Amino acid sequence: MSKWLGFAGHCKKQGRLQSFFVLSLSNMNLSIIHAIHSIDPSHGGTTEAVRLLARTPDSVRSTVLSADDPASGWGKDWPCQVRLLGPAKTKFGWTPKWEAGLRDLLQPGAVVVVHGLWQYHALAAARAARAAHVPVLIYPHGMLDPWALRQSRWLKCFTWWAFNRQVFRQAAGVCFTTEDERRLAAPMLGKIRGAQLIVPLGVEEPPDSPEVLKAEFESAQPALAGRRVFLFLGRLHPKKGCDMLLQAFAAWQATDDPGKTVHLRLVGPPHAPQYQAELEQQCLALGLNIGQDVSFAGNVAGRDKWRELAAAEVLVLPSHQENFGIVVAEALACEVPELLSDKVNTAPSIAQHGAGLVADDTVAGTLELLQGWSRKSADEKTATRRQARQLYVRQFAIQTARSRFLDVVKATVTQG
């Protein structure tokens, strides 16, 4: 909230705050237009973040636009209008339908929220908003993190100078999900005038109690009933540290002998078809038995995802770079403690509130997480689970996150 009040102060400096206190949500015909490259569910956190933010009160119109092919059917069950403007012609996401798709939405009381960078949706949405005198907010979703910037470095450098820098200069505000994300992005933003806001994301409650969901999981996966499941949930991608996790897990078994009840479960789609095969080959080289020691569950969604979380003893996420980590908040909602690398931007909150452990994004650091958790007493583990749930309620419940987001949107409209 303090960051939002800072935005109000920013508005005041511009001499535009006087209308803020007289213009309410109910009489401004508020319309939120979310522009994103793709809402492919396999893309994970950013797609889920947009879906959650798009669920707004009936008095607020939310629309999501992407460059996806309408034949994909994505977004049919979303809580808002979804316009799929593709299929995109290139990986850059160009489609001639962006301008027409936006035109009727850009009315007084509208705000365009750009999710993610580097592709055509950001340019198209910002350009159309500028022509219609509609304000723009940007969620980088971790794409200004130094690790992310090093990937396809020269292409990103070109698109930054070609148009992304101008998109940021136009923006009324840049929304970061954590203070760490803002800090890491600071060198790129320089003297850009838009307000820099901390607007944390949130997640919905599980669809049932953890006990019920765990029972359903064990019924569907009898081979894992009664096992101590250490869960990785997310895209199988090198940046997530999957290879390090396998190495650390094998080393833990070899040195500490945690017992055959321990099982490492990797849940999520591979970023490329061959990557899961590479991880499976690594398991064999490390002496890990696929099925007994480790399992790959593929992509899950809906209630199946919540069952996986509720059945886990801990969530393990040794990422080299992770922005907010929707799955982190989802695990907290299920009372599941976290074992995180220090490159996960929500890690400071986890450590501060005793909801898990944090270490370096190395094999040694990941091994330290596994060993540190195993050394905790039963009472300490119970206390950590309790802290996990309390942290979810205080910081990551969806109602709190939506309220913060709508406050920022309202301030943006009144400023503009």
C-alpha cells in the first residue's frame, strides 16, 4: 500500500490528484485491457497471473488480448472477454489484427496493461493507447532481470532501442511483483519517468482442504501413497535448475541416506521435447531409478495441480532466475513449505517469515536445502507449515492482490 500511496504522490506532483478523491470505481466505467503475447497455459506463471488479475468486480470490464490462434481455444474458461488475434506471423508475434482488436476498447476510463516485453504486443498496445490518449501500465514479469537479459542478448538490445524503451517512457507506471524485481530492473529503467510500483500477485484458495486433495492424489497415485514427496512444479527448463536438483538429490541420497520413502517428483511440461529425455538420461547416469526415486508427471492443471501440491512435503525450486513464482504462493496456500534458491524473488519473504529455506542457486546450495529440511524436527516442520499458510493469508491471498491492482489502475485513470 505504501508504494501505491507513492504513486498517488507522483500524481500530485503532476497536479492531477484532485480528481482522484471524487472519482470512484462505480462511476468511472473502468475498463482494463490486458495485452500479452500468448496465454498458452504451458507458459506458466505469466499466463496464470493475467488470468487471476482479469477476474474483477462486475463494475469493471476486463478484456485480455493475445496473438494466439483462435483455433487454440485458450481462454474459453477465463473470467473475462478474451480476444485471440492470431495466428501470429512470426516469433515476434506480429499480426495485423492488434489495432482493430484494441480500437473499440480504448475509451475514457480505460487502462492498457502490457504483460511482458520484447514482442509485438507491447509495441502495438502502447501505440494504440497513445493515439487514443489512454494510459499504459507495464508488468515486466521478470523480463528485465539481468539473467533474463543475457538470454538472446543482442536481439533484446535491438528491440529495447527500437521500441521497448519508448514504450516504457510512455508508461504511467511499471508494476513489479516484488522489491527484488524492481531492484534488479533498475539499471535498465534509468531516468524513465513512470512510477515504479510494487504490486504483488496473489493466488486463489485451493479448491478443497489439503487433506482431501492429498487423499485424492494418493488414490490416483497409489505407488506414492505414504511417500515423502519433494515436489518441483513448473516448466522443465534449464533456468529452473532441474539438472542441479537431480544432482543434489542423488548426492543427498548417497551421503545422508534419507531412506526409500523419499521421492522427487518433477511436474510440468518440458520447454523443448528433448529436454525431458536429457533429464531422464541424467537420472540414469546418477543412479536414480525413474519410478522409484524420481518421476516425471508432465503438465497438470486445475484440481490435478492442487493435488500435486497438497501431497508434497515441500516445494523445491532451485531456479537461476524466477520473478514472482505463482507456484510459490500456491504451495503456501496448501501449507507446503518452500526450498528456494536465492534467485527466486519471493525468497526473502519466505526466509523472513520462516516459511521455508533459501540457499544459493548451485548444486551445493540445493543440497544444503535438502539437508537443512531433513535435519528439522517434526515440531519444526509443523511450525514451518503453519508459517507457510499464515504468509499466504497475509501477503498472497488473491483478494489482497486484486485490491492493490485495482487501486493502481484507478490512480492511473485519474492521473491520465
